[in-house]
Amino acid sequence: MNPITIIIIYFTIFMGPMITMASTNLMLMWVGLELSLLAIIPLLINKKNPRSTEAATKYFITQATASMIILLAIVLNYKQLGMWTFQQHTNNMLLNMMLIALSMKLGLAPFHYWLPEVTQGIPLHTGLLLLTWQKIAPLSIMFQIYQFLNPTIIFLLALSSIFMGAWGGLNQTQTRKIMAYSSIAHMGWMLATLPYNPNLMLLNLAIYIILTIPMFLIMMTNNSTTINSISLLWNKTPMMLTITSLTLLSLGGLPPLTGFLPKWAIITELLKNNCLTMATLMAMMALLNLFFYTRLIYSTSLTMFPTNNNSKMISHHENPKHNFILSTLTIVGTLTLPLSPQLL
């Protein structure tokens, strides 16, 4: 692809969520969503194969449908109130339409079926963008309008996402699909705290992104797209084993790693607001998530799979800049739990 084209595409992807976050006008928020949607399509179909084309088509149809519902809700709200913002007396039907459309954009259950399939069909670096940066714009809209949204629907979406994210990842052998189901579960945790403490949602999002980036960087370094290929890490880059294990355990929310902080804070917030049943169910589902992360760690670190390579240690030329980013994010993603009193 032409370098100027790539610069324009990445600039547009960067600007889309920025416009959405900086806007209070609903129409401008919608424009930001559309910019990031249209700009990422060329990256999805960059590899000329049927799988990428299928993934791009699925992504476009789902996102375009959600955008259409959002635009309909915005226009009907303007027709009703004469304003480009939601108010206390906005029709509940319009707010529910907005919530469901944003859930489709985020890949929350039961609108999640497109996300694992699309993530599986695209390159790893585009998958990283899809599971991190593309989540920011819809979540920022939810953050701005949370006081108008129906808490019951939010809790149902959150619980179903945590449930589907946990169960869906159990029988997967593809690392990209595992990361997609992990994303669905994390989005559920973020949504669960939205009605009570939206700032916790931002904390959870930041920690999720900090943990997802090193995981994708490890997979991109070795082009590991299956559990079988990631199990050969010991043979290629032995130092990656520790980073992979710590990152996965932190993603699963195991104390005393950083990933435990948002889960701890969210469960505490739910208990403060007498949501005992929901907190219990979420904690139980978190164990299922931890199980499939532990299975990945078992394949990577604790077993020695047969390999057709006789020289057990291969010297690889590694990018120092890449290693610096990876090690910095791993340290932040695993060792910042003692800072939690300052963060909270």
C-alpha cells in the first residue's frame, strides 16, 4: 500500500475517536464513529484472501447497521426536543436504541458473534487496533450519556458479555479468537460499573489496553496465531515465556498483578450498591476466563511440545525499540497494584 495512503488511513483512525471524545454534539460523535469505521476497512482487506474479505464485509455490515440505528436515534431526538444532545425527558425508546447500537459496535453479547470471526480473519496488527483503539469511541459516548441509560439493560448486557466471553473462549485453539472472547468479557466488566462509577470503567479500559498490547506484540513477534505455534516460544525466544505468562495471568485478574485492580474495584463498587448476586456471578465467570488463560500458559511455559528443530535454542535478531515497548507495558501491566490507593 502507498505510504501516503497508510498515513491518511492511520491519521483518520486516530482522529475518529478523538472527535467523538471531544464532542458534546451527538451528530459530531456519530461523524467520529463513521471516520474510524471507514478508515479501518482498507486495513482489514489489505491481505488479498477470501478470509480477509469476509471479515471486512462482516465488520462493515455490523458497524453500518449500528451506525444507522444511532443516526436514527439522534435524528428522532432532534425532532422531539430540537437539540443535538440527550436530555432527562428524551424518549426511553431512543436511549435504548442508542445503547443497543453502541453494544453492537463494541461486540457486547448477544451482539458479539461478528467479533471473534472478524478478529480471526484479519492480520494481528489490525486485530490489535480492532480490540483496543476501536473500542474507545463507543465507550466514550456511553460515558457521556450514562445517566440517561436504563441500568437494567446495562446489567443484562454486562452479565451476558462476561458469560459469553468466558464460555466462548474455553474451546478455542486460535489465539486471535481467545483475545476476542477476552475482549468481550472485559467489555462486560466495564459496562457493569457504568451506572455506579463510570470512572472505574475508564480505569478498566486503560488497564485492558495496557495488557492487550504486549500480548499482541508477542504474537506478532513470532507470528503465533494458534496455541500450537505459541507453544514453540521456548524454542525461539525463551525470554518471552515470562512476559507471556505474567501478561496472561494479569489479563485473567489474578492477584497481586495489575489486572486484579479493576476487578477488585468493580466488585467493591457493586457490593456498595447491594448488587450481591451480580458481583458473585461476575467473580465466578472470571474464574472461567482465568482457566483458558492458564491453559495458554500451560502450553507455552510448562510443557515441551515436540519440535522438528534439532537445535533447541535459536538466536533471533530482535528489535530493541519493540523490546522496550513490550517490557515497559509488561511492567506497568503487572506491577502497579501497589499504586491502587492513589488511583482509587
